[in-house]
Amino acid sequence: MPTAAETMAERRWLTGGRAYPQIAGRIRDQIHTGQFPPGTVLPSEAELSRTFGVARNTVRRGLALLEKEGLIVTVPSKGHVVAGQPGTTSYRYQEIASTLRGQIQSGDLAPGAALPSEAELRRRFTTSRNTVRQALAVLEHEGLIVAEHGRGRFVRD
């Protein structure tokens, strides 16, 4: 039985104006068909770049699409991991983002309200600055909060 990387290699070369949506589509298909089940670490960006015959940045953009869709998560020192089913173990930054998302949705953090500082969130969740920043980046990406340079982060109206 061919490996997932070998299966990708069968349809190797991508051409056209925007190859990264094609890369995302092929990986998405493999996730949906079970070739990459939840919790699986995807091949490295360098390996995917060789497999598809594209630049590493093109692979990154394709993976970013999948992350935006919630199909994969980026785990520091591990790589890109296929997201699990609801109720499975999540990563710390996801838990922090979920807690803050709940506070925003319940109205505890009203539109226009300032979020606690990174330092305060680090103390509250006893975690690293990078983990807090990753959680905040998820909320910014979802459009729930906005960062204002020099002022902090605020709940979007």
C-alpha cells in the first residue's frame, strides 16, 4: 500500500497561477479520506515542497488555508497536525482561545472592551508568552479581536 507521500507524488507537479489552493485541496482530500487521520503529523514543509514540486512558501500558503479551515493546527516543535474530532485533546493555546472566545460570546468581554494584557494572560493561564500570542492570533484570525499598535487588543465591534 503506498504511503501518503507516495500518493501525493503520483499527482506531483502543480501548475497554474495559484498552486497553493491546489496543494490545500489535495491535502484536504487526504484528510477527508482518512489517509491523514486526526492527530497525524503531516510531512514537513520541505518534504511537501519536493512532493509537489513547488517552493516552500507555496506549501506554507496552502497549509495556512487548511489551518484557517480548522483542519490542521500548527504545534511548535512538532509541525502541522491534523485537528482532532470535537472532544479530543486540544493544545494549550486552543484552550486559552476557547476561554476568551466564550467570554466574548457571553458578553463578559463586551465589544470595544480591552483584553487583558499578554502579561496578565500569562499569569492567569500560567503559560508562556508565545502560547498566549498564539491564542490571541487565533482570535484575531477569527475576527473576534483587533490589535491596535501601542494600545493593546480589543473586542471587535
